[in-house]
Amino acid sequence: MLLNKEHIMKRLVQDDPGKKIVITPFINPDEQVGPVSIDLRLGTEFEIIKDIDIPARTDYKINSEEIEKRAIKQKVTIKTEPTEAFYIQPGAFLIGYSIEHIKLPSDLLAKIEGRNSWGKIGLFVNSTAGLITPDFSGTLTFALKNMSPVALPLYPGTRIAQIYFHQTEPFEDSSSDNEEGVQCRVISGKIEC
């Protein structure tokens, strides 16, 4: 079940820490909370990956771990002042982070999507981990790509993405009964009923 505004607001003020959604800092709930989501804001830190030396030949084999190692070596971190714009150039790709620290309870998972207003001007906002699992605690990472023909200013505090919350059922690794009373269990990572 997707939580609506009423359920989101109840979870934000919940007394039971096992059911509470925690978002800090949460500066303007009236502006940030929508009908089924909460807007997340861009932080002050960005990461740019310079050119990675990977041959363009199709017969060259390289695995994702090797690409990641090479990318980390080429990563540059840029921190801006809270009122300073960072300009993302046309065609550029960079990593940004949310200002907010998010903590989810064990019965909710969340999904991140870029805000439509940014997509309309050519900035694609994608969360590098679009599905946020129950019990997650931390800041969120955004992959940002400027597909427009002009440089776009990114200001810290700008609402850049939305988080949606979904109610989940607790999952037990041992065994449980489904609706028909059939016994199911996880064996070697596979569900057997």
C-alpha cells in the first residue's frame, strides 16, 4: 500500500520509534509533503568522475568491479557553500546527496524519483539506489545528468527528488504460512512452499 499524505504525516509524528519515519532536517513540511510523497532537497556536496580509461572496443572484457575501481580513482569531490550554485554543464554527469538523513521503520520501504519540474528542463535525477529497504538509515544519493543544451544551476536546498513510502509485510527467513495455510521457507536463497 502506498502511503498518502495523511498516513505520511502520522508516521512523521508517531510516538512508536518502530513505526516512525524520521527525516532530519525537515525544514518546511507544508512545502515538502505532497499528496503521496515528500520532496527531498539537494545537499552541498557533489562528486564528479573524470574520464575513465576504458577501451571502446567491443571485444575488450572488463567487469563492473574494475570499472568502479577506476571510477573511484578518478572521483573529485566538490563542496559548495549553502547559498552557492553549482553549475552542471550540458551532457555532464555527477553525483549529489540529499540534505536530509532518512530513517525508515521495518514495515516501510521507499522509492525515490526525480521531480518532474527538473525533467522538463533537461535534468535527469535518478537515485542510484531507487528502492530503499526497510530499516534504512542515511542520506540518499542522486545521479544527475544534464541533457539540456545549457548549464543548469543547482542550489543546495533545492527540492530535487521525491520519496514515496510503501507498507510492507514482515518477512521471516525461517518459515511462515501463506493465506492458504501452505508452509513456505527460504532455502539457499530460494523460496519453497
